[in-house]
Amino acid sequence: MAKLVFGMNQSLDGYVDHTAFAPGPTLFRHFVEEAQRQAGSVYGRQMYEVMRYWDDDQPEWGAEERAFAAAWRKQPKWVVSRSLKSVGPNASLVGNDLEGAIRELKAERDGEIEVAGPNLAQSLTELGLIDEYRIYLHPVVVGRGKPYFAGPRPRLRLVANERMSEDVIRLTYVPG
């Protein structure tokens, strides 16, 4: 059975704005390795559209960016959207039964499936489907934006903390 994991970079004040801060080389390498071993990703429409950046090679990319793009392209993706009519390569649209589709996905797969996007994560949290939350805490304050938790924070228990780079720590929580 697969484990559903919601993990994102977060500012000290709780926001996940990818335009305000980004992972350094050490943390980016960690994300490359994660993408290489994930069983897939579940996206909401907005986050999927952001991540589509990785579908097309960019001339300015270095080896790490190319490695991430290759891993991202290879893994299966499931996109939860009422407005999209089609999705890109190696991606499938999730129908109206979000809970049923995700429960089936978890039952059919092994390994970790990434959940990407706070709004989708909130919906899956309310359904009791997220198994682990990973906060990559960056020492920046952005003051506004999209919060990591898009709704009431579930009751969580800290199970691990790890220094990921010079200035970023990962906090790992499970429901409970």
C-alpha cells in the first residue's frame, strides 16, 4: 500500500510561495532523489500547471535540473481538476470521486506518492488520506501568500526533524 505524503518548502511565517524563495543546491539534490524514487504525484490544477515547466528542457538548466526533469517526466501523475479537459504526458485526470480515486491509488501502488499543493492537501486531509506531512522550513519571512495549511490544521505528531542544508530543516509529522 502506498503512503501519501504532502511536503513543501515553507517560510517561517507559514507560506509556500515558490517565487519568494527556492531550495539551494543541497536541498534541490534531495528533491531530485525523492522524485526518482516516488511512486507518483497527485496534483491540483494550479500546482500541476506550475510543474509543467519541467516538461520542456530549458537551455539554462544544469545537470541537476535535467535530472529532476527526467525523474518528474518518468513518474505517473494524477491531476485533480474540474476545469482541465486534458493533461500532459504520463498524467491522468482524476474524476469526480476524489476519495475513491485516491483510496484506489493508495491500494494499488507501493512506495510514496507525493501530494502537491495546499488546497488539494487540505481536501485530502479532511478525508483522512494523508499519511505524512513534510515541512521544509526556510529562514525567510514573506508576509503573505498561500499558506502550507489551506484550512484548519489537523492534529499532528512530530516524528522526525532533520537538517537538510545549511539553513533548512525538515519537520516530519503524522496525523495523530
